[in-house]
Amino acid sequence: PLDGWASAEMLALLAEARLFRPQLAARFVLNRCAPRTTIARDTGAALDAHDPPLLASRVGQRVVFAGAAATGRLAFECTPEGPAADEITALAAELEGIMR
């Protein structure tokens, strides 16, 4: 719920920014979400009806992100074959597709 409340302020800022740049693109992404949980499912469902739209990619709550930040590396550098790297790769690919 805290993220949802914070998103309301972000949406207000986005609306203001679009007054000056109507073409400004924005998307929601679920981050630090636990898979197969009610809260992740409900949050995704709630965001489906909003503008900006929700990305299909999700980033989970992963220990490797904390370890990567502590060492100044990327999750991909820590565990290139791990699920965190896969999630970030999928997110980057989805964002690249939007930018084309």
C-alpha cells in the first residue's frame, strides 16, 4: 500500500510534466515483488487499468541485488545465470521494444 500511495504523487508529477512534454513516455514496473503472492497479483491487477501502463516484466525481491549494490556491481556480474539477471534482461528488452 505504501508504494501505491507514493505512486499517486508520481502520477501527479507525470501529469504536470506532460503539460510541457505531451509525448513523455512512462510505465509502471513491479519491483521487489514476491512471486505468486496475493499482493503482487492484486497490485498488478490494480495497475492494469491505469495510465501509464504496467510492464509485463517484474523484478523480484532477490538477495543478489543487495550484494551487488554492496560491491558496486550489477546482479548480472554476480550471478549471470541467475533469476535476477534474467529479470533485468527481460525488463531491458521490454523497454527497448517500447523505445523503438
